[in-house]
Amino acid sequence: MKHFFFIFTLGSMLLFSCTRDKITPIDQQCNSTISFANEVLPIMEANCVSCHQPGNVSGGYDLSTYNAISENANAIIGSMKANGYQLMPIGGPALPDSTIQKISCWISQGKQDN
């Protein structure tokens, strides 16, 4: 019986000690206020605005201003996760989970224009 307990304990420790970019639920990662100007806007400019701007409004979205990003926040997250929307950015790899979580935190914090 001692061997079973030892093997069970050792196996559990090995199983739960392995890490692979573990994702903590978003509500536990929103400990600091996300700045629109310093964090959200640069993400959008680097990954979205080249296609989603005035004069080149792909898919009907202009994502070059706070108002446009705020109004379309749920669609933005949906497309980043391919959750009911086409995966964006189109033609490129999915954005890192940490980037998506940052946008999700900004949304859950009330989409502040800060």
C-alpha cells in the first residue's frame, strides 16, 4: 500500500508540475489596469490597422480610433480567437494568448480610454 501511495503522489507531482504556457483564467490575470494608449492601441496598430482603417476598411471595420475599437471590441476578440468570426490577422499566425488576454482584460475593465 505504501508503494501505491508513493507512486500515486510522485505521478501527481510530475503531472501537475509540467508547464506548457498555462493559461490562467482572464479574471485572474487582470490585476493591473490596461492602458488603451500604451497597450491596446499599439497591438491594434501592429496587427489590425493596415487592413482596418479609413480607405481600406476590410470586413466593414475601421479599427484606427478608440471609438471604433471600443464599439467593435467583442468582434475583435471573437476574430482573435476565431470564435464565431474568421481568425485574424488574416494570412498570419494567431496572436499570442498573452496579447488576446490583454485585450480581454481591457474589455473586462470597461474599455477605458486611458
